[in-house]
Amino acid sequence: CAGGFMLFPCQSSVFHGRLASPMARALMAAATLVVVTTAWASLKSSTRFTLADLERAPEMTPRQFANLFENFRFSYRPYVQPVEIFLRDQDGDCDDYAILADHVLSRKGCHTRIVRVTLAGSDVSHAVCYVSENKAYLDYNNRKYSVNLERSGSTIREIASKVADSFEKNWTSATEYTFSYENYRKVTRFTVVKTDPPERDPDRQGGRR
């Protein structure tokens, strides 16, 4: 089986302890490619998809993930809505998106971090998902752009500065947190205050993954 689909009957004459011939091995490889290609091809920004669809996709880059959300709308909520509703209604905010990106991409082998930045002079804060391999973050505000990854340094301070610049604002603090769909709880890992000396930032003290 591959991707939940049976490629050949288990008692097929193709198998008898091992593949009978190079031709059989070629057929097996071709069938696997069809399943993998079909699983990814079914995910498009023009169609609705579920969390299970995203999790089952055999491969997904951060850019491919971001491209799926170009038709989603923005709607602020003071809580993280159930992921099934976010995907069904294609409507949500930066927390919904950053948390989902962290959940999906970390399962594809990426090293991801959720960072929420509090902006000065308002009650506004903004969450992004940083991907270490790309040295960039995914931002819900960039979902409609062809360039949907924002390059940034890896420290919380660097990410916060880049996010604040995108709003043409200053920032006061930034927090890295984790989130689990099992209990819908945020757990703070680090908080960086802009006015503190950078050398004392907790994510520079060996704790950042």
C-alpha cells in the first residue's frame, strides 16, 4: 500500500516473496508515482481541503502550502477557531494560519516556530510561522502575493522587527509559542521585550531550537 491505496492485490502473481522481474518493479514504481502525484494534485487553492488532506500530502514545501490559501478571507477572532472551520469556511486570521502552517510543515520535516509580535501604539499583534530551512516566515497577509515567504533572520528580535516593518510600526514585545490541536492550548516558550538588551534575549541563550 502507499498513501492509503492498495497498489496491487496482495496475492497477485506479481508478488511471491519479492518482485518477480524488473518489469514488475517498474510497474510498482509507476503506480506509486501516480498515487503520490494524485494526492498532491488534488490540493489546489480553488478547491476546499481538510486537515487530513494536508497531512496526507506526501511532500509540501512552505511555498506550496502558502499558495493554497490565496483565496482565503481575513476575519479576526479573539480565539483560535477549530481548524476544520477555518478550512471549511476559508476564513480566519493570522493565528489560524500560522498555527496550521506550523502543524503541517513540521510534519513534512521542516523546523518551524510560531512567533506573535505585539505592535506599538495599538492593541494589534500579528502571528507568523518561521521556517528555519527557508530563513523566512509565512505571513497570512502575504497569502495573495506570488512572493509569499518573507525573508528574515532567525532570532525572535529579527522576526519581530521584520513583521513590524511590514505594518510600518514599531514593536514592543514578541513571543514564541507552541500550539496543539489536541487541547487547543498555547504554551509560551520565549518572550522578548524590545527595550531589553538583545544579548539577554532568551532565545539567544541556547534555548532556541
